[in-house]
Amino acid sequence: MVFDVLRRKQKPIEQKASAAARVVAWQGMGRAAWSPRDSQSLIRSGFAGNPVGFRCVKLIAEAAAALPLVLQDAVQRFEQHPMLALLARPNLAQGRAELLEALFGQLLLTGNAYVEAVAGGEGLPLELHMLRSDRMSVIPGADGWPVGYDYKVSGRKHRFEVSAGRPVICHIKSFHPQDDHYGLSPLQAAAMAVDVHNSASRWSKALLDNAARPSGALVWKGGDGQGSMADDQFRRLSDEIEANFQGARNAGRPMVLEGGLDWKPMGFSPSDMEFQKTKEAAAREIALAFGVPPMLLGIQGDATYANYQEANRAFYRLTVVPMVARVAATLVEWLSGFDGGELTLKPDLDQVAALSAERDAQWARVATAEFLSRGEKRSLLGLPPEDGGADDG
């Protein structure tokens, strides 16, 4: 009986806390603080707030939008065609360069690009419009294929139905191994490098605000037998330093010290000197994710290519041309569904200045190949047959 009474009196102390508190606290310990990975946050930190990411996207999008395109079928190459006219003036507010630059920019930033066709009846659409990827969402059907697209702006939503014959939305996406409906952008792959580069820039800014050098130490020697500074003395000294000796405009200003104070400057440590190298390495990783040679961005310490010309040629051959070829093929297949034509739209490599040396060598090799007929030579150079497909041997 006595033990039962004691057990009833010694109740455990109640603690009001979440049951998941320990799990949350443990999950957050010892981990790096990365920026959010949604598209809007990535665009703010990796494009609008990072010079390397901004320049990579602008460089690729502008080069891809300016690349000449050629339209042809199995018989001829078209100099004038309703599809070329539509691409030259897609809508009243945009021209060809503006539309294509926005298309390639959305594809690089989010991995997805959406083009809307404003149909006017039979034949090709009357206008083409680029839609922002962060406002669009795919509506999958029971079989997994998209049955519609929802476009949301300021709380309002518009549904684009996907018909079997003539869909009004052309969805162009990058390869994503773990998503069936959305593409993977280079900005997502470079997200960690962007965080490191931005953090290094903030560190450099803080260093400049602090007279462009690490802070020193004020050592109290204990005047008049005092072992330590009084609280009011410490607060007054801190306020005077913050007001009169911090910031870029106060850099180099002499400091007047009272009795008992001694200034001990601190120089750069080896870790401080390595910090700039970390920033440069992060910049190279961002450029690598986008497929831009660091030499074209002026990033120091990269000597992959012998000169600027070789780097520019690799940029077009490995990054710009494959992207333009894939986007052009998707666009012409989508637009051909409106008029039933079988056309091919591809970049005209003969008009790309960066690839002129390669094209000259290819033309010379084909021209001197005597075992090839004239029709075979034209086929190797990407030209349609002469005289409606006749081969003169």
C-alpha cells in the first residue's frame, strides 16, 4: 500500500512540446542552408540575382534566336512560305527574335516552354504567343497523357483543352529522367553552385563594407587598475566604431584610441584567400551546367580551349545548334498539323559564322569525292534534290 501511494504521488512532470520536435531539430542540425528549388526562387537567385547565370541564359537564348532557319520539303527549299511568314511575325507585339528568345529563355530557366496558337479557321494559326512556364500546369488524363493545360494568373485560370487533331498548345520540354510531364532545366542542376556563388558574393560585399579587410581586435589593457571595461564604456565604444569607422566611405580613416586600448589588426588567413577560388569554381560549374565555355564568360583559370575561336565554335556546335534543331523540329511538326503539310525546319549551318571553317571543309570534301553523284552530294550537304528529285548521276 505504501509503495502504491508513493507511485501515485510521484507523477512525471508534464512537458508541452510537439511530438515531432526532436525529429525536426535533428533533421536541421549540421546541414547547409540551400535556397528553395521552385522555379520562381531559382529564377530570382540564379538568373535575376546571379551574373553568371544571367549571362549564360542571355548568351544561349540570343544566339539560338538569331540562328538562321531553313524550311524545306522533299522536293525544294522554300524562300517564301506562310509558315516562314508566321515565324517572322508571330504576333502584333513580338517579332521572330523576341518570340524565340523568350522560348529559349523559358526552356533554359524552367526546362519547359509553351507556345499558344491563335487559330483563325482552316490552315496555319493567325498568331503565336509565348506563355510563362511558371503559370502553366499539365493536366494528365487517366492514361497519363496530357488532356489539357491550366494557365493561372492572379487567381484566374484558363483551361486549354488538348484535342487529338490540332492542339493549341505546343509543349517543348527538356529531358527529365524522373518526371513524365515537366522538363529539367540547367538552372536546377546548377542550383548548388548558384548558392555557393551568391554566398561568396555576399561575403565579398561584407568584406568591402568592413574597409575591404578582415576586422581587427581592440585589446583592453586595463587602465587604472580595472580588470575589464565597464558596460557603459563598452557600449559607447561599439557605437562610436559603428558610426565612424565602418563602411566603405570610412575606409582608411584613422582611429583615435583612449588609454588602455590597443589595436591589433588581423590579415587575410589562408582560408580567406581560398574563398575567391571557391567562387571561381562555382562560376565554372554554373557555366558547365548551361554548356557555355567559361572562356566566353571571362572566367579566369579555365584553359580547356586553345583560343576564343575554338571555344565559340564548341559553344555553337555542342549547345546552340542541338537546342535549335530540337526546338525547330518540334515546332514544325506541331504547325504542320494545322495544314497537313510535311515540312522540315532546321538551322542553316552554312550561315553560321562560328561554324564557317567546318562547313568549308565539309563542302571541300564532298566536292572532291568523285565517287558520289551530284544528288548524293546535295543530300550529304542537306540540300533537296534538283528538278523535283531528279538525280543526274
